[in-house]
Amino acid sequence: ILAGAKLAQWPLRRELDLCRDVFELHRIRDPDRFVSEIQVDAGLEGMSLPPMLLLPAVENAIKHGPAAGHSGEVVLAVRAAENGCVIMIQNPGRFAGRREGGEGVPMIERRLALAYEGAATLRIEAEGEGTVATITVPSRAPSEEA
């Protein structure tokens, strides 16, 4: 993982493997608190992303969802879009705004800005009693300088 952090990009499948590991570790700690699901459109697992882009989003989904006492499903979905892909992370527990001192969201925003030079976005919003984080990335590979 540490060697991957030095790379400008790696395949989505490696990022998804890390996310699966995080889900499994939390499931060991709280086996009855949540279920997780990863959905990926065909052909997208080989696309390139900045390393550990999704990991902080998945960690936040668990931290502010099941680990904060909200039972339910945590879903990571990667969908093809017209000019790239849309990644959605849904978790139980209603989004109440950014927390001062939080590190995960600013880290994701910085990685997106460096890798995609403003062409990628992160949006987090409440949806019913849950939270949805949506990351939109263009189809072009991340910048080598990221």
C-alpha cells in the first residue's frame, strides 16, 4: 500500500480491494451493525485512479455511519458516465455538514484537484436518513504529476 501511495495512478481494482478489506475489518468489529456491497459496471475495474482516492470516503462512510451507531447498508457503486465515471458511496446516518478538523474530505478534494486539474468533483449530501458521497472523474487518466 505504501509503495502504491507514491504512484500517480493505479487500477480501480486495487482501490476496490482496499475498500473490501476495510469493510471486512469493520465487519469483524461490528458483525451485526452493517452490510456492505460493491457494485462496478463491466469494464471499469481496469480504469486508472489516484491511489487511495476511495479509501478515505469508505472509511468516512463507516465512521459516520455504522461506527456511529447507524445500522444499515454501506454501498460503493462505480458507474460509467458519458465522459468518465461516477462513484457513489452511500451509508446510513444523515450528513450534517463538514466537521471542522476533518481530514478525509479535504484529502479526497486535494487528490482530485491534483490529478484531474479541476475536471473531477466530490459532492456529499444527505439523502433521507443517509449520506451519499459522489465522486465524478473524467475518462482520461490522472495526471502523472499527481
